[in-house]
Amino acid sequence: MEIKSPVATSGCNAFELFDFLVDPRHLEEILPSDRVTEFSATETGCRFKASGSFDVVIERKDMERPRLIRFDSQKGTPIRFSLNVLIEEKGDERCEVQVVCDADLNPFMRMMAEKPLQEIFSGMVEKITERFPLG
């Protein structure tokens, strides 16, 4: 199952946004604080509790500067998923960003996880546009 955030336009170039988002320690700034608790991070991954219900543990697995950052879920996360941050240059100080999650969910887990994950990913791109507003 694929869950996509809306596409959002940020007020920085693709390289600047990539360099910010490639460090999982910066994800705390863009994860919606009302949907995420108990955040901790290293240079390559992070852990948090989603909507007070389940733990999420992700590690950065792949990147193509400045257009793609891929995180994969790790042991400790009840669902298997890949999280792709897609960045597309749109000018000198503008780029578009979208978060796409490809999750392996059975119907029961889909009912439980789809809405909280959609809210987290939508909140992430909203926070990115607040952090890097159009000038």
C-alpha cells in the first residue's frame, strides 16, 4: 500500500533541502509534534512513537543527491515500509517535496495505521514549507 503526502513547494533549492533532510536528527523539526512523541536520532536513523500507538524505527538506506532520500523501517517497528523523500528543483530558490511511504500492511494494520501515517507525512511537508518558506 502506498501513502503519499501532498506535494509542497519550499523556498530553498533542492540541494539545501536535501542536506537538511538527509540528517535524521533534523526530522524532529518537521515531524508533527501532535502526532509524534519520544523522538531520538543518530546520524543515520531515528526512533519515535507515532500517535501514541506504535514505535517507528527507521534507517537511511539510500540517497541520490539532491532528489531522493530513502529510509527503511527496522526491527522494533510493527510494519515493514520504505519512506521516500522526493525533491524536485523548481528554480533557484524553490523546490517541490513529497513524502511517499510504501507499506506492507494486512487489512487490519491498514485500518489502524493508514490515517496516522497519512497525517504524519502531510504534517512533514507542511512543516518543511514553514521551515523553508517561499520568499
